[in-house]
Amino acid sequence: MKDNLKRITGFLLLLISNMSLYAAPTPPSPRKPPPPPKLPIDDYIGIVVFLSILYGFYFIYYKLKAKTPR
């Protein structure tokens, strides 16, 4: 009987504590931080990616050209 009473009491205590957590008002959201400064490379990131892909093709082409016998 005592085990059942402990289980029921524990369950009710757990239920009440969870209900009080859900019923608590949400804290006000903090002020949003300012956006990070825009870096100069952000404007030309597409060009940088395109040039890096071209450089990769160039590098691979000459690497393969050096390995293939004639």
C-alpha cells in the first residue's frame, strides 16, 4: 500500500511541477543584437567561387596532362 501511495504522490508531484512550468509566463525576449558588419568579400562571393572553380579545372587539366604519356 505504501508503494502505491509513493507512486501516486510522486506522479502527482511530477504532474503539478510540470504544469507550473508550462503555466509560467515566457520571459521577454532580449533585444536583438546588431547585424554583423558587411565584409568587402561578401559583395563578390559569387565571382570568387566562379574563379576558384575555373582555377580547379585549370589545375586538374594540367595535372592530367602531365600524367598522360604521349
